[in-house]
Amino acid sequence: MEQPHTSSLHVETEAPEPSPLRKMVAVSSIAAGVQFGWALQLSLLTPYVQTLGVPHAWASFIWLCGPISGLVVQPIVGYTSDRCTSRFGRRRPFILAGALAVALAVFLIGYAADIGHAAGDDITKKTRPHAVAVFVVGFWILDVANNMLQGPCRAFLGDLAAGDHRKTRTANAFFSFFMAIGNVLGYAAGSYDKLHRVFPFTETSACNVFCANLKSCFFFSIFLLLVLILIVLVTVNDPQFTPNQAIQNDDVAALGSRFSCFDQVVGAFKDLKGPMWMLMLVTAVNWFAWFPYVLFDTDWMGREVYGGDVGQTAYDRGVHAGSLGLMLNSVVLALMSLAVEPLGRLVGGVKWLWGIVNVVLAVCMAMTVVISKAAEHERRHGVPVGYPSLGVRAGALTFFSVLGIPLAITYSVPFALASIYSSTSGAGQGLSLGLLNVAIVVPQMIISGISGPIDKKFGGGNLPAFVLGTVAAAISAVLAIVLLPTPKPPADGDKVAAIPAPPSFH
């Protein structure tokens, strides 16, 4: 017998009221703990994995681990958390599990060199295969864990906003703000090369000062993350989800018997409305611009700006200077995150704001070529390697700082729009944000796969990938303004409870 079409189920129960802002701030604060670890990953791990013997041209392939796992994990975790009936709530079990997985991952990454040495690596040789294997496993687990954390956290914010568009945007702006705070802490720790003295046991025969400093940074990051998550688990209520709040018992049985998680994810793609497709397209193009920067920011400082190679003092000086630049970037990111809502109103809507800052992103990415050529010109005319002029250093740090402006929008606006569009996308908060993550990780997979070989073909540097980012940023600016619809506030009485809609039956 044919089942009725139920793709836009409206719940006949009274919609919940938005939660107090303090609860949204508490949940958003988890981003600081997550991003502390990510900041270390982004600033130090590409140089670190090269010290284990992975060539620069192949280092980008290591980063394929993250997007491949994210491509699968985010939608599945989003779907499962939408329908989790645990007595601890829908989102909190995944947040706790993600935190424990992060702790395991950073242990494997930090101790990769030691574990590899114990497994038989010869530390006198350039390549240490066992250490690389442990590192890659830890990297996979870290990305899976971060997906288990960030997706449910953002979905939790959507639940707490309960359909209020302004609170949804504000909550995601606070999430972006705390990401910036985590970045500041992470990049500050990464730029300080004596942190390992707090934990003297971290330096071993297989783990040099750089490696020991990375371990020490990770110790601090996991402590911060666990404290923030404990606060949220204790203070923010996450009501137990009972399916009969939205669906009659016979419909639940039909769902359970006919639709698996994979069916739901595929069905969600089929049922996506135009606004969500447009959002995913703009997001994908935008991340083609961001990932060259994400993958090679500190490596660019070490190679192109400071003129060093991996293992040389000049390169290490550049990496630490890059960490300082990333810290300045995060300060601007934090300040800009608090201004997203008023600036959006000032320029005529968030899509205009996103388009404008993508122009800023394109200009900044193009400036990497100018800065690199200026540094190269200085070295050809007698400036020592590792000691670029004040003008070049100032230009590079300005590049990092200004990028905090578009980054604040990238960290908040797309996710807020996904939460808003989810009311018509055929998916719940968690699944909608998981689908948006697909639009983020696919570009990362492509960039990770092609940037290394392209850079090698053009001389082994990072500039070809940055030029690609310049073009993508300009395109995404146009697409954001032309394609994205302006969200309309729901009419009184149109709000529905913040629960997942079931798939349509045909």
C-alpha cells in the first residue's frame, strides 16, 4: 500500500521558546577547545609530518584523511543525533564521545615519533614509516572526533534557537567568536618554542624540541576542551528525544523498517530545496579558495617568505612567524565575529556581506604572490636567508590579519543559513549541517589531491595553489550575491518544533 507523502511534516504541538543566550554561549564555547587543537594542527602539523620524512609535494595527501572521513561522518552523525533517544539528550552523547576521541587522537599524533621509534624506526634516517603510519591514524581519528563535536554542537545551537532567525545567526556568530579564541590560544602556544619546558618528559631521543613542543601544546588543548564540555554537559539541558512527539507510532515503525541512515542521507540530497543547493554550491567554491591557505599558511612563511627548507633554521623561523600571523588573524576573527549581525544589516543582508568579504579574500590571496616575489628579490640582492626585511614581514603579517575578516563570515554565515534553510530542506538540524559539510570537504579532497603535484610541477612552492584560491574567491563572491536567496522570517504560527522531518514516501 502506498504511503502518504510527508516530506514537509508540520508538528501540531506548540513550538518551544528560544533558550536564553547564556546557554547558547556555553555551547558555543566548546568551539574554543576544538579550535585550540585545530590551530595546532593547521600551524604545526604540515611542518611536523615533513620532519617524519614525508616530502612537501606529498604532505598535502596526508590531509586527504580528514575530508574523506568528514564526508562520511558528518552526515551520519548529524542524522543519528537528530534521532538519538538517549536519556542524556540528542546532542550531548556525541559531544562527549567526540571529546574522548580527540584525547586519543592527540596522544597518537604527539607520540607518533616515539611509538614509531619503539616499533623499529631508525631515527638517523630521513623517513620514519612507522611514525608516519601512527600519525596518519591519529589524524584520521582527530578529524572524525572533530566532526563528532562540531556538527552536534552547531545542531545544538539550532535546537536552542528554536527557529528564531536572529538568535540562530547570533549563536553561530558566538561559535565563530570562540573559534577565534581557540585559535588565539593555539597559535600563541604554537609560536612559543619553549612551552615544552613545562613538560620536560616530552623531549626524547626520537622527539626533538619541535616535536616536544607540539606534545605540550596538545596537553593544554585537551585539558581546555574537557573542561568546557563538562560545563556544557552539566549546565545546558538537552531534552530526551521521543519520536512520538513528531511522528505517530506506526510512522516510526515504517521509518525504521524502510529507511536506513544511508537511505536518509541520500533521500535528504534528493529532497533538498533550491536555497540549500545554492548554499552548498557557494560554500564549495568558497572553500576552494580557503584550503590552499589552510594547508600551507605556515609552510608558505617558512619557504617563500623566509626562504628556508624543512629542517633549516630559516624555515623554523618562518613557521613560528606564521604562527604569530595566525594568532593576529584570530584576534581580528574574534572582533569581526561580534560584528557579523550589525554589519549584515548595514550592507543589506548576510549574502551581501559574504560576497563583499570574499572579494577581500581574493585580494589577500593574490597578495601572497607579491609578498613572495618581494622576499625572493631581497634574497637575490644580499638579504640573508631567514631574515626578510621589515617591510616583507609586515606585509605577511598584514595578510594574515586581514584574512580574519572574511574568515569570521565563513565560520558563521553559511552555518546560520543552513540552520535557517533546514526548515524546508527535508532534514533536521544535524543532517542539514552534515550535508553542508559535504560541500566543505569535497573541495578539501580536491585541493589536497592536486596542490602537491601542481606545486611540484611549478618548482615545489605554494604559490600555484594560492593563485587557484584567488580565482575561486572571486567566483564565490559573485555567486554569493547572485544565487543566495535572502532568508525570510517565518510568519507567526509557522514555527515548528526543532525536530527532524522524516523523508518523503512515494
